[in-house]
Amino acid sequence: MTPRIKSGGFLERGFRPFFLLSGVYALVAMALWLLFLRGGVLLRGPMDPLSWHAHEMLFGFAGAAVAGFVLTAVPNWTGRLPLSGVPLLLLVLLWAAARVLAALPVPWPLAAVVDVAFPVTLCVVVVREVIAGGNRRNLPVGAALGLLALANVWDWLESAFLLPDETIGPRLGIAVLVGLIALIGGRIVPSFTRNWLAQRKAERLPAPFGRFDTAVLIATLVALLVWTVQPQGWAGTVLLGLAGVANLIRLSRWRGMATGAEPLVWILHLGYLGIPLGLLLAALSAGWPDLVPEVAALHGLTAGAITVMIVAVMTRATLGHSGRPLHAGWVTTLVYLLLLTAAATRVWAGLSDGLYMPLLLTSGGAWIGGFTLYLLRYGPIQVVPRRETGGG
């Protein structure tokens, strides 16, 4: 059997342009941020530099990855044709325009309107497709996209001081993304693990979704809601701590320790592990902010859970939807190790005074190295048509 090329191309499915752009922007945005910190570049956009960094990591880098995932998953959920061609191109250009305007000295309402239009449009597309396909069980994903748009709006209004600058917008964005990982990751991590273990005739498989998973998901969402509104205080400490422990127990039921032979599977478990670890850091920060600064908890959830899970899903989905074997070679494994290093050193930097800048630069360097390798390995796959197995 030899591979043959099927017609399609770059705008065939959402994962191709958006997973590629997510990787490119991860490099560009991080490089600009590190250059700014070292005094090598000025960030003159409508947001202050720190707000720009947080905003673009959440709504630029992660936003593109979320778009690529949902636009590729929705056709599988609904049985309908995927968004492709010119409509997909227009959505890509809308995302790109928002990134450019956020970096230029333009009036903030212009940048904000274009930026917010992207998640709003994505939400409308997903909700329309889910309803049209009669797949209402996935409407919570559409609701999450609506909340992501709300977080985007809130962040802009706080940045413009039209709302008190309490950083509710960024925390809401983080909460939505972590909630999506808890919801969707709670499906795909045990499912992909089960498939991999079943192929190897394993006797013990991941526990199926049940009432315990529902309870953990509810506890996580409640804790994240409280944290979004009030990141300090004993209520947050208790709720975040309980949610963190519950997610650790949930993860332990998925048999991650048995997947060491395949990085494409164990990285999903490590990505999900970022949720309980980040929640526990947030719990400590809520009760003892002098001991655990909030910045450590923030990066436990963002550089840890969100980024690692994004890369885990992007690599697996790119291989699967391009007709390639679901196996991570040494380059992909190195991508995972570099981004895990970036996450660990970024959290460590938040906990360290004397080593803050060296650890920050180490984290940024590992991040750039990881995404450079990601683009070298997966960029060519994302721009060429799907390979199908055929005769001849």
C-alpha cells in the first residue's frame, strides 16, 4: 500500500491554518516579550506591555488553537461538512488582523472590536453547526466560546479603565480554557488511552466517565468561578484545594502510568496534570499570597495545563487528520520535553526572587525552542493535502 494525495489543501479543515498560526504566534509573541524585557524592543500597542502579553497568550495563541480544534471536531460531532475555503480564510484573516492591531499604536476601540469579533464569530459558527447537526450535547462548548468572547471584552474594558482593573478578564479567559480542558480533556484523555492500551491487550483500562467525573467537573467550574471573581481569600483556598485534589484522583483513574512507551499518549496525561497542580498553587496563593505569589499559580495553569494540552492535541490531531501514524518520534518528544521545561521553570521563576530573571529567560528559551521544533515538524504537514492509503 502506498500513500496517495487526496485533494483538499491548506483551507480544507480548521486545524491546518489555525494550528500552524498558533505555533507561529507562540514564537513571535514570546520573542517580542523577551526582547521587551531585555530592553530590545518597545511594545506600542493600545494595551500596556504586561496586559498585551497576557492577552495575546490567551486570546491570540490559545485562541487560534481552540479555533483549530473546534472547527475540526464539530464535523465529527455533527456529521456535517467542515468550515473550509473562503469562509475559513476570512476567519483566519480576522484572527490575524486582531493580532496586528493589538501590536500597533491604534485607537483601542478599533483593536478591541476586531479582536472580539473573532471569538464571537467562532461561537456563532460552532453553535449554528451543533444545532443544525442535532448534537446539542456539545452546546456547552459553544457556551464556553461565548464566555471566552466575554473575557476578551472584559479584558479590553479593564485595559481602557472603563472597568476597574482587577484582571477579571484574563482570569476569566484562563478559567474558560481550563474548564474546556476539564470538559473535553476528560473525554479524550481516557478515550485515547483506552484505545492505545486495548491495542496492546492490556487487562486494566481507564475508568469510564461516570458520576464522579461529573462531580469533579462541577467542583472545578465552581472553584474557577470563585477564583475569577475573588482570587484571594479562604473560600477560594478551600474550593480550589478540593478541586485540585479531585482532579488528581480523576487523573489517577485513567492509567497514565501505563503509557510510558508512547509520548503521544503520556503527554495528554501530563497536560491534564497541569490542572490539579495549577489549582493547588492557586489555592495556596489564595490563602498565603506571600508564600505562593499569584503569578506562579497563573503560569501553572497557563504554561502548564493550557499550553501543554494545546500542543498535545495539536500534534496528535495533525498526525491523525493528515493520515499519518499516531506515533511521536524523537522530534515530537523533544517538543514535549522543552515545553514541559518551559512550564516548570516559569512556575519556579514565580516562586523565586533571586533566580527570577534567569529562570524566566530559561523558560522563554525552552518555549521558543519547543515551538520552533513543532513548526519544523508539523508546519509542512499542515500545509499539504491529506495522505490517504491506497493501492498501487
